[in-house]
Amino acid sequence: MGRLFLTTPIYYVNDLPHIGHAYTTVIADAVARWHRLRGDEVFFLTGTDEHGLKVQRAAEANGLSPSEHADRTAARFLETWKLLDIAYDDFIRTTEPRHHQSVQAFLQRIYDGGDIEPDTYEGLYCVACEGYYNESELGPGLTCPIHGRPVEHMSEQNYFFRLSRYQQPLLDWYAAHPDAVQPESKRNEALGIIRQGLDDVSITRTSLDWGVRVPWDPAHVFYVWFDALINYATAIGYGEKPDRFDAWWPAVHHIIGKDILRFHCVYWPAMCLAAGIDPPARISVHGYLLVGGEKMSKTRLNQIHPADLVADFGVDGFRHHFLRDAPFGPDGDFSYEGMVARYNSDLANNLGNLQARVATVVDRKCGGVGPAPRADSPLAEVVAAAHAHADDAWRRVAPSEALEATWRIVRETNSLLEAAEPWRAEPGPEVDAVLGDALEALRVVSILASPAVPYAAAEIWRRLGLEGRPEDQRLPDAVRWGGYPGGLQVIRGDPLFPRKQD
Ligand SMILES: [Zn+2]
């Protein structure tokens, strides 16, 4: 039994939820579900980032107050996560009093330690990022590397975090914690940024009100990023509940996209060191989810909203696609055609077909009563290997690999049935043996696949005649071969995943 504090980024309420947000969140949710199956103590956090200039401007443009604007968008995220069956333990909003209190305590601590000081800053600033860039980081014509739009020259008097003092401490910390950032390519990217040399960063603004007040100088509010990162500390009681904080920190695992790598792998660990706490233990960084080869953005009008795809593929079809289709780490390219192909091959033709054919043959040949599996079934070894591989892959945040391993059971079971052809045979011990094996394989798959396809997993479980729910089972005992008792009434039901036209 372990303990896992797992987080998604908190999403900026300037955007409505799209499949990029859903991609990260479904991965985190599935990893959390896997750890719950293992019996680990899990605290899974998501939420919304609600401060900053962009929110203030967007609210003004819509004739709303910033808090009304934030309320409306946060509600859309909550609805989306409900739709996608995201089983978070806490949803944090940065406008909550608990967060203001925690941000003030955290940054006061750094200020008291001498690493936040007043200064004048002049630099190249991307309004969309709300961040400064070095000239070397910009694209052609001094454009933002993320937004591709020209940056602006800015000069202001505010408070700075002395990030420059943390170059060596960060390098030392990463040398001592070689697995802290994964995959390797993203760790190298983080180290590259640190080795280039770190400039101090301006962390307050006087030009807007929509943020957390600086406790020692209330004319300033904290710049949105520095307030946002602290949400991870707020949610576990930073400054309020030291015992709770110590129980969960630093064994935190952040799941993020590569666009926020600099903030999470450089700024945030340095802030933690400056505040006298350990940096986060693990950060898993995925690539972009591209649409037609391009990053999704509001300005490109290529954002896809999860509800549109759920209408066509169901919640399980949606979740399975984004977990299974692209490996975690590199950029992945989304296409509707690819989603149809994945749905048909994995869900309709493999898992759905297996459940349907087994239930049909049990109905015809065994009077609808499921036989018990063989102790020496050839599938026993397949199941043991798949479980071991899936466990390793989920713990490394490699969901596509974990599901590939799980689906090996489905494919091997379909092969076993095709070789034995119990639908042609006379009822008897041979038919019982192969059907018992197939029922047991389905039982195991419904547990192992439940982090990805929770509704179908529960429905397969129910149709096998089993009590309870797959997500309440505990690994590894629950997937030891032979758990299906036999003698249960098997339900046929409608197709779990009706095939899509391609
Ligand atoms: Zn930008």
C-alpha cells in the first residue's frame, strides 16, 4: 500500500474545456483509479485557475465581473468532468479563501527568507502567456514560442522572485532525483532551461486587482502563475493543517502538458526550495494533443469539445481513445477517423464482441448458467503476464501500454474461442471448459480495464452475474486466475459498443 497525491494542472478559466484539458484529466483520473485498485491511498486534485489579466479582460468583454466570469467557466469544467466520470477527490478554485490564505503564507515565507525583493523590470512580454521571455526563446520576428504572436516591450516596478539564485540548487536537486521529471526527453528540456541560466522573475502586478493581494504591500497582487502553482500546496492544507500537509508532501505527482513545463519543472521546484519545502517528487509531462497537425487554440478555432465526441462514442469510447491511442510523452495527433478506427478495433470488434459471443454461447449451450474456469487454462498465464505489465505501465504513466497489455487478454480469449469453436460443439465438459475460461478472462478484463472504461467494465461485471463493482476489487488478489465461481446466471444484453461506420 502506498500513498499518492496526484494532480492535473488547474485549468485557466479563459478557455472552455476542450479535448486538450480532457486528455490530461482522463489520464490522471485513470492513473488514480489504477492506484485505488491497488489499495493505495489516493488524493486526486483538479481545479480551475481564475485570476489574471486575461480573465479580467474576458469578463469585461462579456459585461461580467471577473468572479461571475470565473463562476460560469468553472461550472463548465465541473460539468465536463462529471460527464467524463472524472473521480477527483477535490476541485480547487484559486478564488477560494483557503487558496488566498495559502498563497499569502507561502510567498510571505519566501519574502521573509529574502528571495523576494522589489526591482524594476524591463523585458519582452507575451500578453497571452502573461509571461516574459528572453530574446533567445522567441520565434522569428520576436514572437511568442507558444502563441506565435509578437511580444511587447514592458517596464514596471514590482516584486521579483530571485530565481537566479536557484540555478545550482535546482541542478543539484535534479542530480539527486533523476526520476523526478519523466519522460527523459522532458527532463532534459527542463535541465536545458536551467543550465542556460535563470533570470529573476517578476511575480507581482499593480496594474490589476483580480488576484491574491501581496500581504506586505497590498498595492500589488501576485502574478497569476505564482498564485496558481501554489494550489497544489493549498489543497493539502499548506499553512493551515501542517499534519495533513506533511502526510501528502512531497510525495506529489503532477501530470502536465509540455507547454507548462518551465513553470512546473523550473519555477515551482525553485519556489518550493525557497519556501523551505522539498520540490515535487514526480512530474510526468505529455506532449501536445494536435488537431490536424496543429496545437489547439481559441484563435485557430480548432478546439474540440468533449461533449461532441461523447455524443458519438460514449464516455468509455472517449476515455479509451485518449488513453490508448497515443503514447504518453510525444505529441499525438487527433483525428475523427482515427477515433472511429480505434473504437471499432478495440471496443466493438474485440471487447464488445467477446462479451456478446460468450454470453450468446453460454445461453445456447449451458442454459445461460456460466461454467467455472479450468485451473490449468492456457489463459491463466496470459492474465498473469498482462496484469504485471499493466501494473508497471500504469505506475509509469504509460496508459497506452497498460491498455495494450490488457487487450492482449481480450485477443487471446477470442483466439481460444475461435480455435475451440464452442458454438459448433455439443454441450459438455469441453464446451464448459472453454466458456468458463472466457468468462474468467472477461471478469479479469473488467477489473483491469475499469480505469479506462468504467461503465462498460461495470456492465460486463453485472452481466457475468457478479456482485459489487469491478472498481471495488483489490489487486493483485482480484485478478488471480480462477476467481469466477461458475454457476451464475449470465446476461446477454445489448451490444456494449455498437460498431461505427468507417
Ligand atoms: Zn505566449
